[in-house]
Amino acid sequence: MSDHPLAERGFGVLLHLTSLPGPYGCGDMGSAAREFAAWLARAGASCWQVLPLTPTETFLGNSPYSSPSAFAGNTLLVSPEGLMRRGLARLADAQQNLPPMRGRVDFGAVRRHRDRLLGAAFTRARPGLGRDAGFQEFCGKHGPAWLTDYALFCALKEREAGRPWFEWPEPLRRRDPEALDAAARELAGAVEAVRFNQYLFFTQWAELRAHCAELSITLVGDLPIYVTHDSADVWSHQELFKLGPDGQPTVVAGVPPDYFSETGQRWGNPVYDWRANASEGYAWWLSRLAHNLALCDVVRLDHFRGFSAYWEIPAEEKTAVNGTWVDGPGEHFFRAVAGRFPDLPFIAEDLGVITKEVTALRRIFGLPGMHVLMFGLGGDVGESTNALHHHERVGVAYSGTHDNNTALGWFRAETGGNDAARFAAYLGHPLTEANAAAELVRLALLSPSRTTILPMQDVLGLDGSARMNVPASENGNWGWRMAPRAATPDLADALRRKAELFGRVRG
């Protein structure tokens, strides 16, 4: 752990880029992102955690955990300001058909705005792309790994009226080389546009990452363990998943009944054929991890327990109740990971039903796990690993995550209930709505864990209307946006003073 980017005591804030303020319908990689990084630095924070940066789809609920690619960047995050600086867009272009200005993201409106703006940028840039050394280098670097397949996948999806790849003509579904070559020639313009849009995303992200590095802000990314069935990844690597001859999953992923849902969660993602992955030395997985570590300094491994054992559900089941536990790749996989990334710059999301085998796997490789204070104030507070007195030094403490209610929303929901009463008893003094969020933030900063991450909603003391996601619900998630000028200098200074009390401000 000594070389881990989170080895020193510090703290950070969880805020996805779509939640940033700005005039273009959702947060992006423009000036608001740079201003927020500067705000973090003023607050004494050492890291900024974001959600997955991959593309989202409205028909998939706009979830960053459900994407048509595990590698591509979300073009909703491309900054219109950045396009204008490069001469690829005019102010009139950016302001045409602006998405509505409201407190939440209208993903459909933002998609229409960005697609039109990016289309105009491509039209301007296309004549010179053959001479654009940066674009050519980008395509040469990423093409063989993922970009070629993703660009053709997107172009084919458009030609096939949005039908999933497993409903395409059989030669394309089975990736017959001649059929792929013919499609690539036919759709050359659409393929080039996708590659160009990805070039814009990765160029802007590199600029934002460099800005964060100048401010000594470590970027923490997020990697979902599973990928979407109708994705470029499954289409181009069908042999790595448990699929039938028709391309349909024979079993799907999820979790058993738990805190969030009485019937569990049937995610529906195809399950990995781990034997096939092992036979190729986990090449696809190592490429995916390397790609994410090129974007962020640390990567949170979502659903870490799935590497030890995962919940496998027969595809015909409508809920997750009738699944079964199946052994994951475990130590064999992480030996390969450690061989490629000796510092193991990861966070293990080890929430939920955690067995001693899961904990042992995490500790063998010295990976920091997660402690969520909201989960530590239940009936088992004395024994809970999420309760403050059980936090590990090699760990990451959270007041809550993107899947939790906000601290204030949680307290209101529990007012008069056992959890709120236990919270007050744990602190040793009464609580009110006025101080509940601040007390949970203070408790997280007090944690013995080396790193504390605070959702920005809790720093701001917002109620449940600012919640990012309600697991097992399909609508109304992921759209929260921070109000303009909410991250004030006074708020940064107050947060810094709190963090200094607990030794979390470096230098």
C-alpha cells in the first residue's frame, strides 16, 4: 500500500461530471470542472471521485453503469466551450436549441444538443483529419484495442435502426471478416465521425486531468464489473461471456435479496466465462484496467465481491431470487493484475453480503475496502464493519455513496426510527435536521481510514431530492445537478478547517 495513490491520509469529494453546473444542459469537461477542481484544492481535498465516464443511453435509464462500451468516453461530457476554443464550434452553434435550464439533467435534450454540435464540429474538421497528427496518433493507439470495433458498432446500430447486435444479420452478428470489411467501407463516414468524437472526449479529459494534477488532485474513477449485453465489448468478444449460439446470455448477473430490494436485483448483464478469460491471460480485462488507469489515478472496482463469487441467475428468471453463487476468478485473476499493476491502485467496493473469502481476497492484495457510515448505524452497529470503530486504516470511509440517500434525506427518512436514534446515541448528543448532515460528514472525516470520500450533496447538506440513484428503480436517476455558485469559497474554507482537525489536509 505504500505506493498506492491513496496511501497518505486525506479526503476527497464524490461528484460526477454531469452534476456540475453550466449552461449546456449537463455538466461537462469545461470551465465548471476546472473551477470545481480549484475549489477542492482550496478545501484541502486530495482527490475527486467520479462515476464511470463511459457513454450512457436514455433507453438504459442514463446509468453510467450501463454502457454500449467499457472503453469509450461519454460525449455528453464534451465541453462546448472546448469546441469553441479549438475553432470547431461557434457560440451561435452552442446556443442553438439549448437544453432547458433546470435543476436536473434532461438527458434526451442534452443528447440532441451534443449530437448536433458534434456533427457540425466533425463537418468542419473532416477535411483536415488526414493531416491531424493528434487524431491519427489517437486512432493508431486505441484502434486495435477498442476504437475500431466501437466505431463500427455505433455505425451499424444506426444503420440497423437501433436493433441490438444479436438481432443483426448473422454474418455481422457472428463477425464474419468479409461482412465487417464491407460494412466498414459502406459506413466509412459514420465510423470516422465516431472516432473523431472519441478523440474530442479523450483530448478534453487529458486536459482536465492535467489541470487536476497541477492542483495535486488525485482522480478516482469507477469500473463496473459487468458490461451491457448490447455493447461493442460483448459483440466483439463473444467468446469471453456465457452466451448461447444465438448470442443471448444463458445466465445473467445480479445480486440476491438485500438492503435495497426484497427480490434482489436482476441486472441482466451477461456473465463472464472466466475459464475463457483465464485461457487468454485475462488480456481483455488487463487492457480494460490499463485503459481506466490512463484516465484516472485510482479506480474503484465496483462489486468487488463478484471476483470472489458472483450471483448467477438463469436468463429466463424474472427476478434475482432463484440465482446461485458461483466461484469467481479470485486470487488467480488478481495475481495477473498485480503482475501488470504492482501498486494495485484500486479501491475494492466490498459492500453488501460479504463473506470471509471476499475479505481475505481483498486483504491478500492489500486493497482498501469501503466503509459507508449510513450502513453502520443499523441494528448491528456494535459489529458492523461500516461503523466508525471498525474502520480499517487501509480503507476508504464514506458518509454515503451515489446509491444512498443524502445524509439529510436519510436522517429525515429515519427520524423517529431506530437508525436516527442510534446515530444520536453513537455521537452522544441530540441531532436535528439542521446538523445531521454536518455530523455525518464530521464522523467520516474522523475515521481512522486513510481516505474519506464525501458526496458533494452531503457537503452541501442537501435533502433527498438531490439523491443520485435509487437502486432497483428504473426512472428518475442520475440527473441531479449542483446549483451554480453552490461551491462557495466560504464552504471550502469551512470544510478545510474540519479536515485539518483530523489530519486530512496535506502539506
